[in-house]
Amino acid sequence: MSVLIACIEDPSVTIRLEGRLPDYSPATNQFSLNRPIGDDWLQYIRYVPSPPPVIVRTEESTLFVVFQRRDDAERFEQWLIDAREEQDRGFKTMRG
């Protein structure tokens, strides 16, 4: 599974992150990853980029996200890295 992040401002920027894909809600422009805490799977790490991405598209196991500006793309990349780390810490709290 891959997330490809690009920006229109600088077409040479292509960021590829391997790992779990975040969910995306087009109605709210919200990305989210679940964060289990113990046996509670209803916790989420959420991010609403401002400004929102220009394009969000899923093809098979790849999520494409295109922002207008480079710093918005990099901010989303950092959120995803941090959110995955937080998600991993949550998985470690699971019982069973």
C-alpha cells in the first residue's frame, strides 16, 4: 500500500510513503487513521488540511493526493508519518 503525494506548484515533488492508507472523506476533506487503545477501536487520528487537496484518488492499493502548494504537501506528509507512529503505539496497547 502506498500514498503518493504531489503538488502543482512544483511538479518535481513526489513523495511516496509505504504502509497503511488513511481513510478520506470528500464531504469534509478529512483524512483519518484508526487508533486502537486497548480494546477500543473507535479512536481516530484526524486531519483536515487547509487548504484542501486538489485531487484525492484511490487506485487499487495506492492513494494519490495532490496539493496546490509544496508546503501543504509536506505538511500532509508529516501528519501521515506522525499519525502512523501514534497508530503503532495504539496497537501496542491491545490486549489478547
